[in-house]
Amino acid sequence: MRKKNLLLWISATLVYLFLYLPLVLVVVFSFNDSKLNAEWVGFTWKWYGKLLHNREMLTAAMNSLIIATVSAGVATILGTLAGMAMSQCRLRLLQFLVLSPIAMPDILMGVSLLLLFIMVNMTLGLLSIMLAHITFCIGFVALSVQARMSSMDPALVEAARDLGASPWRCFRDITLPLLIPGILAGALMAFTLSIDDFVITFFTAGVGSSTLPLQIYSMVKIAVTPEVNAVSTLLMLLTLVVITTASRLSPAIFRGE
Amino acid sequence: MVLFYAVMEITALLEIVDVSRHFDDFVALDKVSLRIEAGEFFTLLGPSGCGKTTLLRLLAGFDQPDGGDILLEGKSIISSPPEQRPLHTIFQNYALFPHMTVAENIAFPLRMAGITKKDIQFRVAEALENVRLPDKVRHYPDALSGGQKQRIAIARALVNRPRLLLLDEPLSALDAKLREQMQIELINLQKDIGITFVYVTHDQGEALALSHRIAVMDQGRIVQVDVPERLYGFPNSRFVADFIGKCNLLEGYVHEQQGDSVTVELDGLGMVHVCRSETKCVAGSRCALTLRPEKIRIAANVSPTGDESHFSGSVHDMLYLGDVTVYIVALSNGLLLEALLANSSSGRTNFFEVGDFVEVAWSCDAGHLVLE
């Protein structure tokens, strides 16, 4: 028994090391007072300071925030409607249509969206990235809203109608308030997915519309500088906060219910 | 005279005319017709799947019938959406809005009706007073017990005085003690406010205790509509006799009928005499004698009077239930008959043991004949 436990502990530790060591290294070296990611020299905030003066980086960060906010916003509205429809109508095709962009390989989504934008003669830029992000975010919001919706007692809607609420009042006063946690969780997920996305953004971005992940990639092509570590750490922190908030709001979807 | 009849027509508060509802191949309701009077406590009773809940949902407007009409005070309500029908529903699981406080829940129907804030406040307070929960105003439904939720649901449904209250097995989620207490509260409430109740349940005891009239349903049809005493004493079919209370069904043939006096040949038992029969039967037709356990006398030696039928047998099984003991008596032909003895005398409660030789007897008007 003890031996079994020990083995379990060792294997678990190894797995978690494998998962988290790279991330820990990025965070640690973002505070390292050396240009090389080789040995620990001393603690410093200076790479974070340098970030603030890197105009390209700031523009990219700004782009990322705008794109993530707008796409998460639009995807939340559309995804909420899709999620409600999915839980109410039993048509399998609808599930398939809404959710398949989630399962599609990013590279395929990227290429196909690029082809579409070229076909309709659209200039690649913030707008094309937003459209692309909205496309793949809708499914996630819809999933989150659907999970919330299916845990809702259908008698509540009937009770509201029975007590004199029109379909619209019923949606506004009963359904929507009860769906809020699911909608918010979906919105936050959409936000992190958008801000982190590289592949699809890579295909749909134009000149001067670089986002944070694209900017990091172009910097890494030269060398993994401590500055890259610093911006990665910040991105990680943002994602972590948003995802934690989302999972607090709607535990069900993160438990795969 | 014409005017008088016109008035008579209007007194039926709710009229259900030939209402049918099919779900694919399944017939949930088959041409159901009912008249429910104003002020009645009317119960739809039947086993699960008999169509009682389907009918209630049609009345509430959550579902549409495939045929027939529903009239409220003489006007068809079939095409009105639920929010425009002057009736409210009490749901099985109460359906209180979890994101609203008790006060907000009760205020909801008033708010939807466009009543001013000041009036709402006053009427919510009044409603809470009526259900004796004035201190729960700021609580959320999650913080209430089952019985309290029940009362809030009733307060919410009654606060804007509907013409009709539909109740869908409202007591099924409560434990036995609380259920009995709520039954008494429901009876008193209905009597006090005088609003017509249409109550759905599968619990025959509850139906007998609460209702003015009961409609027994089976497989989408109404089998019998009557007051509780008639339904229990004079069921019109084997189904109703068996479904309402406990009942012994003795199969046989009608041998002879003279007025309200019938001779029946029971299978394997022989002739019995039934007097004051209300059943119109033809000699030679199949029938069943329904006998309630409490109407059967059981003794070591029954010494029957002139108008009693009696048979001998032995105790096959017995169930001690506290207030009464149920004896299952095996008659000479193997038929099992259920009889009751009240344990009302002090001291010894077991009159017989399993295997004891006993006699049973019932008077000629104890049984009731059913043909269907």
C-alpha cells in the first residue's frame, strides 16, 4: 500500500513538473537581472519597466484588448442566443452547426477565413481578426449558456407566464437573470480564448494589426528575451484571473456537466 | 324560463368540451368533457400517465389541445396565451423564482399586472400575513422549508385573485405529517377565499379528503365523476373500485334481478343476495361484487343474521397496522378476501393467528355491483 502511494506521488510529481516547469521558468526568468535565460543572477523589475516603453508592444497589447473585448462581447450575445436555442430545440443539426468551429483545427479555420476575406476583398486588420475570433468564440459561450439553461427548472418559465408575464417580460425578468452566471462565464472564456489566440490571428491579421501573441512570436524569432518572459507572465496572470473568475461563476461547465 | 336556463348555463365556471390531446401515437386525452362549478374543490385523480397533468397543462395554456374547446365563464380560452388566462398554477416543485426574495416572488404577478408600487407593498404584506409567514419577506426561497415554500407559492398564486387555481400534485414533495397539515390548510383556505380549485393528484386518500367532487381518469378518459362518498361507495367500474381505497372484487354472474334486489352467483362460492342495488343489470351478464374490507365481519363464529351472506375460511396472512389489523382470509375456493378489525378494545389486539379457522359475513347492502 505504502509502496503504491509512493509510486503515485512520484508519477504525479513528474507529470505536474512536466506541465508547469516551463511556465515557472518563464515567470522566474522574467525577474532575472540578466539578458540570458541561463542562470539566476538577481531579482529585478526592470524588464517590466522596459515593456512600458516598448511602443510596438503597447500597440499590440492595446490591439489584443480591443479585439478580445469586442469579439467576446459580440460572441456573448450571439452565443447566448445559440445556447438558449440549443437547449430548447432538440434538433441535432443546430448543435453541430454551433459547436463544430470548436472542434475544427485552428489552422483550418485560419486558412478558410483568410480565403473568405480575400474573396470578398476585405482588408485584413482589426476587423478581420475580430470576425475570426467571434466565429470560434460563439461555440464556447453557447456551451456555457446551454449548460446553465439545462440546469434550470423549466417550470420557472411556465410559472412566470402563468403569473402574467409576456414572453419578453419572462425572458427579461426570469430567464436572463438566471442565465447570467453562464453568460458571464462564457464571456470570460471567450475573452481569454481571443486574447491568447495565435494561429487563427496569424492568418487573419494584416499589416499594423499585430496582437500580443503575434508580437511575442516575432520577438522570439530573434531570441527569447527577458522582455518576452515579462509580457508572457503578464498574459498568464490575466488569463489565470479571468478563468478563475469564470469557473467560480459557473462551476458546472468546468466539471463537464 | 329561457332567461333562467341562460343563467344556469353561465354558472359552470369552467367547461371542458371534447378535449383531445395526442403525442405521436399516444393518446393522452381522448374527448374529455367536464363541467366545474364556481367555488368547487374539484380533483382530477388517476394513476400516472392517465392524462390528468396533460389536462391541467391545457387549462393553464402551456399546451394546446388537438381538438375540443375549453370555456371559462362561457368564453373560449384556447387561443389565449397563459399570461392572459385569469387562472394560476401551483407547481409540484413550487417553481419559486430563486433569484427573487419571498416578497419579490409574491409581487411578481402584481408587477406584471401593472399595479402601483405602493399597492404592491401593501398587498404583499397582506398575502404574507395570510400564510402566516410575515417575517420571511427578505428571505430567498432556498432558505425556506418545504412547507414554507408551499405556502409562499400559494400566496403568490392567490395575490391577484385569479378566477381559478390549478394545483399539480402540490403536496407530493412533503413528508406524511406535513402533508396532512397542509391538506387541512388547503381545505380551509379554499373555503375562506371561495376560489375554485382544480387539483391534480394520484393519491386517492388525498382526493377523498380534500375534494367536493372527483373525476377519476384512466388512459386519457374520465371514468367517473362524483362526490367522494359516492365514488367510494358506488364505483361504476372495477377500475374505480380498485383504485379508490381497498376493495375486494368477487367475480360472478347476475342470476336474477327484481327491482333493486339482485341474486348473484359468485364464481366458486355460490349464490349471494344483494339488496338496495343501484346497478341496472341483466340476468346472465358478468359482474363483480365490490366489498370494502371494513364492511366484512370476521369472527370465529359469525352467527349471521337473515340478510347476511357468510362463508368460512382460514386466516392466510395478517398485517398489524396499529389502529386496525388487516386479515387476509382464504375462502374454501381459494379466493383471498381482505377484512379489517379495528383494534379499539384495550388489551389484546390479535384476535386471530395465521391458520386460524374463521368465518366472514357481510350484509346484503354492503356490496356494490359493477358491470365494467
